[in-house]
Amino acid sequence: MADGDLSIGQVAQRTGLSVHTLRLYERAGLLAGDVRRDGSGRRVYSAWDVEWLANCVKFRASGMPLTTISRLAQLVREGSGNEAERLDLLREHRRHITEQLARLSDCLELVDVKVASYEQHLTAGGSGDPWQQQHPVTVADGKPSGTRRG
């Protein structure tokens, strides 16, 4: 191997991907360049390949489908002239991430409320389960408050 070239094991260590996953990514067309082979037929990766794979890890962690990563990689391999399509793919994924963040923010709000509730309950030396709080019953209709329909 030449200076700067990396073996599949070294790339696995640097990216956190398994050797099996790296081979799968290659077969699925997820790499933006061709994987070179040495004289013995072993895969040889460049620093640019590692950078691309690091991007792929983030794309996957954010929910980008393998088919979209593959299409993006294909467009990169094809070279200039398709930047508008690349931008469309990335904008669509950005929209997906934004929606995902909104859902996660809503979930975080719930967890924050529950954490505060338990902290307050324990600090006050409360007894019973704060999750199973009794709902006051309204006198007007005998239904628990908050369930009346108007």
C-alpha cells in the first residue's frame, strides 16, 4: 500500500463501521468513488473515502435511507452538472431531520416535565406514585376534570 492508503480494517476502526458493513456499502454503491485494490486484491481506501464514509454514518444516523445515500453517491461519482439534484436530495433529507427534531423536542418536553415532577416529589418527601395521581372529580357531572366535553 502507498502512503496514506488504508486497509479495510483501518477504515473500520476510523469510521466505527464493521468490515462486513464496509463490504455491504461497496456492493450497494454507497461509496462516492471506486474502491481500489492492491496487488493481492485487498481493498485500499483513501482519506477521502474515510471522509465520505463518515458522512454516510451521519446520513444513516439521521435516518437517510440507503437508497438515497446510494443515489447521492452515484451523483457524486458522475461529477459536476448534477448539483441541483444533489441539493434536492439533501433538502428533502433536511426536511425529514427537521420533522424528526420537532417530534424529539416534543418527547423531550414530556421527559423534562416528568423529571421535574419526580424531583419535586422526592424533594418534598412525597409518598405514593406521582405518575398515578388522582384526578379530581367535578361536582357538575361526576366526570374527572379535563374529560368534560363541551
